[in-house]
Amino acid sequence: MKNGENYKSRRNFIKGISAFSILTVIPQFVVSCKDKVLNYILKLSGTNQILGHRLWLKDFPKPSQTIEIPYLIIGGGITGLAAARQLSKKGIKDFLLIELESNLGGNASNGENAYSKFPLAAHYLPLPNVRDKELLQFLEESKIILGYKENLPIFDEEQLCSDPNERLFIKNDWQKNLIPKLGISDKTDIQLELFLDNMNDFRLKKGEDNKYFFDIPLAFSSKDSSLHSLDVITMKEWMEQHNFDTEELLEYVNYCCRDDFGLGIKYVSAWAGIYYFASRKHDHKMYDDTVLTWPEGNGRLTYHLKKYAEEKTLNNHLVFDIQINTNNASALVFDEKSNKTIEIKAQKIVVATPQYINKYLFKSRKEIYDKFNYAPWFTATLVVSELEDNGSFPLCWDNVIYGGKGLGYVYNQHQNLEQIIDKKVITYYYSFSSNDCKKDRKFLLKQTDEYFKNLVLSDLKIAHPKIEQHIESIEVHRMGHGMISPIPGFLKGDEIKEASKAIYKKIYFAHSDLSGISIFEEAFHQGINVVNKILDESTLDT
């Protein structure tokens, strides 16, 4: 999911105004058309639901092998990989990582076809706040940051999104940038400017402890509770209270909220909505409104992290039970390929899985976990021979259709330096935004290829009327629990604190959903922090 807002409030606005893996291959899909018969391949994929859903039944064989190890990490998403990295940085090499899927990375994983790599979900990283030294260090060791000048990082230009980076299709034309400005009224113009000024004020606002109210990671934010009331109402209610009511402004903010949280302004809390705009401080003086991105999206960051878990990872393994013993904790792990169960005994277990999984492992906490709300998503990656439009603005990395059903598409070869590209690969994003994510999730997983084809094409045809004639393939990736969605009362409530509590200093929890915000930085810091906590407590115990 497109994880972050990168506008610089009023100044930037004025300047502009003048995605549990089972792969099911569907036979070749034939579509009739007035012009010609269209033939293209449509594939459906998704997280490993069949194996994951066995957690409900727990119909697994008895253990036939026992492994003893000091540290066990459950979950190979960004949090689990960051924990592996932190253990390695601390000189600890004796650990195992368990992952349900055949690949690592979770929402930061990717696919690849004959023409390009492509993201399955998260696809870029906004330039981090300069106070985030841990993330800057990781980017430096990954050769994404090449050095420093005046204490500010110098990024590899080839990994920064090149121009033109964003466009919006509105009123039958493409315009530069995503803030609506083509043909807007004076009233809308004024409200957009005022809204962005408000967001800039929140960006700079600090609490009594002299910390920003909105910061990344959230652990850096002020503990001052004076703005907690924003978590009681929705973003839409906050906008109504401040007389922000023009269509274009509401559409833009709704897009931003769906983009980061899966849910729109009618459902996310005002605190979360404002966080989207105010948490990034834009303190990189050398760079203007750009992000880090790669054809495979945040799969590139997964690539840099997974080296710390090489030869220490068990893929296609499902943890279905965790028990606390006198001197350790034990996990029962099912190996899908061998159809065997392994018992892994560890001194410390890091549970880096989302809470919708944890509720089957820790039934005493089920009531807490049920408070976590996850928006369903899907991405659709298309290979096209041409991507015709009206030519009003060049093809960009991020391409959004105003008022569209989905969240637009990214052009995955945007960073490609080759002058001639035979086929274009684009990835379309869609989140289900409603007040009943469970119902939406069931709906998503029941749909056939015809549903996804019709939805994606009806949206893309608004800007590209002839696109269906040029499609070679469509690959749809479904995520029933796409991302944590901060509805009112969640971020400042008690559920996150309760779900984060360790059990008898043997079982520890870490995941981006324990921050309430599903972005790379939160997942990354969750992994670092949980290892630091374990080691600090171990030192104290010693």
C-alpha cells in the first residue's frame, strides 16, 4: 500500500496550482469485444489461506522431532526480519525464523514476470525523518544512503523516484501531482490551502514534553494527551467540524486515508487521518517531494533484510501452538512439505505475527485481538503492450484516477533507464473501505476472476479507454487482512497495550499492528525494539 504522504503543505500546493502464497492459475480467459477477440491470462493468488485456516482445526500430527534453540522468531514479515537483523547486530546468531509463506516480507513481498519485478503490496518508502537514526543506518548499510552532507543523508539518485512521479486524471485530463487543481472553484482552492496549512501546523506541534504530537515511529511521539480527543471521532467528522466540505478536498483526503489505512475518512479516526499528513517532517533539504522506490516495491527492502536470516529460516511452516514451560517456551510447528510436526523449544520466542493469527495461539487474549480491525485489499498487476491515454500529461510512477473505485496504479518500470521498453507492467491497488471489514473479507475471498477483471478494467478504462485491447496478462493478489486500520478509539485505547505485553519474560510480541499504523517504519522498529527489550531484561535478570 502506498505508505505515506509527501506533500509540503501550503508551499507545495501553491507551486502546483499556478497490494496467509497459494497460486491458482485460471485457464486462458477469452473476452469478446466489438473490435476483436481478446485473449489474455488471468491469475489469482493470495496468502496461504488453506494452511493458515488449519489453525482453526489444529488437525496436525504429533511432534516427530525436537529442536532446542535460544531464540525463535515467528513470522517473516518486516518485523520478524528486523528482529533477526537486530539479533545479528548484537552478535547473536543462534536463532530460527518461522514463516508460513514460501517467501519472506509479508506486505513487503513482490512478484516477477518476464518483463519486470512488481510489488504485491507496499511499494515505496518516503524519505525518513532525520531523527530516525536506526532506519537511516539500515538504509546506509543497504547502499540506499551513500553518505552525509551537513548531517543530512545523501540518497542514491537511482533509487529515488524520478520525475515525473505523480499525476491525477480529473475532468478528462491528466494533471501533475495528486492534489486536485484542474478546474477547481475558488472555494475549493481556499479550502485546500487552509487544510494543508492546518496539517502543517499539526506537523510542527509539540506536547508538554517537547516531542512532536505526530512522529514516526509512533514511539517517538509526545505522551501529552491533549490531542487524544482526535482519536474519538472520525476524520470526516473532524473535517465537518472545521467546515471543510468541498468535493475535491474530501475526495483527496479520503484517497489519502484509504491509501495508508485501507479505510476512508468515514471510518478512520481523525488522529490517524491527521497523522498521515503531519508525521513526516520533510527535513531533507536536498530533496523535493520524492520517495524511495524500486520495480519490486518494498521487496527491495525485504531483500536487504533477509540476509540476516539466511539458513535460519523455515518457510512453509505453521506455528499452531505455543506453551510456556518451567525453563523455556515451546512452539509446535507444522511442516507443510513433509507433513510433519516439529517441537521447537526456545528460551525466548518473538511472536511477530498479526493479531488475527495470535488469537488462535493465545486464546486468553482473543477478546483483545478481536478489537483489531484489518482492511481487505487486492492488487492487480497487468502486462500491457501499450498504455494509451489522451496525452495531457506523461505517464508517471503513481497514476491516480479521481473518483475511481480503486487507488490508481504504479508504473513498475518507471525507474528503468532503458529508452525502449517492450511491454509495460503496472500494478493497480484496491482497498475495501466500509464499516464491516469481516464482511468485506469474506466477499473478497469468494469472488471469481470475472469480478476482478470487470472491476479493474472499469476503473482503468476511465483514463485508458482502449486498455483491454493491449492486455497480455492480469495477476490478482488478494489480501484478506491487508493492513491494520485505526478506527476511532483504537490508537489511544487499551487494546494495543494489552496485546503488546510479554508473557512471563518468555514470549514477546511485535508487529506493525501493535503500533496501530501499517507502514514500513513501524514494522522495522517493532522488530528492533522487541530484541532490545529481551536483551535488556536478560541483562537485568543476570
